Amino acid sequence: MTINADGVLIVVALLAGAALGPLLRAQILHFAVPSEESWRRDCPQCGAALLPTAWRALPPTGRCPRCRQRIGPAPGLVEAVAAATLALLAWRVSAPLPLAALCWAAVFGVVLAFVDVAVHRLPDRLTLPAAGGTAVLLGLSAAVDGEPRRYVVALASALGLAAFYLILALIAPAGMGLGDVKLALCVGLAAGWFGWPATVMAAMAGFLLAGFYAVALLVTGKVGRKDHIPHGPFMLLGALVAVTLAAV
Ligand SMILES: [Zn+2]
């Protein structure tokens, strides 16, 4: 049996995603707090100091190591989402620097998606480094490969998509927030690296997926018309769909 380099890279990405899970869980616990509260470092159930420093890990069981109560996402879920996302990117994108940029965005994206689901917010402390790191790594890639035009399209996509979400946030502040606008910078960069059509596809896929999800919840009676469904996870999922389809 022969194993090609792409196969090895996908397996490495899969394992890296699973291994990062406990670190991402710590970040999710840290940032998943209502906007009026300070960032969390203790177990919400027993008060144990779980995150004395910013970069602690939490077990994949999703339980507090001291009181054994559930804290954060279900067992193995963060690990599975991170592993699947990184493996998908490694499968579709082979150039090292763009892959690094997308993995950077994806790692922040996983934390943002879980935080948005938990508390309906996308903290600046996550959205801004997500966009900044992606911009730096894609810029580096453009400089190394002599592709300035591609980088300009990515930057313009980021600004264009953020402007689009800003207009939505101004028209309908209940449905869209400034967190979504800042997340659009990262989404626009990642999708825009593969061209304008990919950016449009990312936005449309995000709205379509959110729409299907809302209809499914309404039909099954899980939510009412007035309930707010966070849009961040769907923006990220839309970007992943667009990158998966557009990357060559
Ligand atoms: Zn506890």
C-alpha cells in the first residue's frame, strides 16, 4: 500500500484538530460569557479555578475536572468539529501558506461558533486576531508567490463583505450585530483568496444554511418567530463550503 503526501497531510490535520480540542474548549469556556460579565476563568458550577492563565486545556469529556459537572460543549464535539474542519482544508488546499492562513481562521472560527451558539456574541478578542492573522499569512503567501492581485481581491472581499454586513446590522440590528461585521472580515479574506465568486458563494451559503436551519426549528416547534438564531456559525460554515468548492 502506498500513502501519498496529501493523505499524510490530511491525517496530520485530523490529528492536530483533535489534539487542539482541549485548548479550544478552554477558550470557549473563557469567552462564552454574557457581554456584561468579565471573561470566565472558573468553573460555572463549582467555582474551581480552571483557567488561571489564558492557555489552559479542558478535558474532551466536557466536564469540570473537579466537580465532574458538564461545562461547555458535548463530549468530543469540539474535537470532532476542529478535526473535520482542518482535515477538509488540508484536503482542498495544498499550498502551505494559504493552508496555514485558513487553518488559523478555522481554529478561531471553531471557538467563535461555539461561543456564538452559547451566548450569542462574537468577541473582538477573537474576531480581530482571526482576521489579522489570516491577513498576515495570506499577505506573506502573496509576497512569496508574487500574487499581489490575488491578495488585493482577498482584502477587497473582506472590506466588501464587512460593509455588506454593516448595512444589514444598521437596517436590522436585532438580526445582525457588529460581531458579525467583524467576523465578515475573516470570512471575506478566506473566501476572497479564491476570488470574488467564492466570497459571494460564502455569503449566500451562510444565509441559505441559516434559513434552512431556522425553517427546520420553526417546523419542529423548537423556536418561535421572535427567537434569535446566531448567524456567526452559519457565516463560518458558508465560508467553509465556499473554500471547499472553490479551492483547487
Ligand atoms: Zn466544577
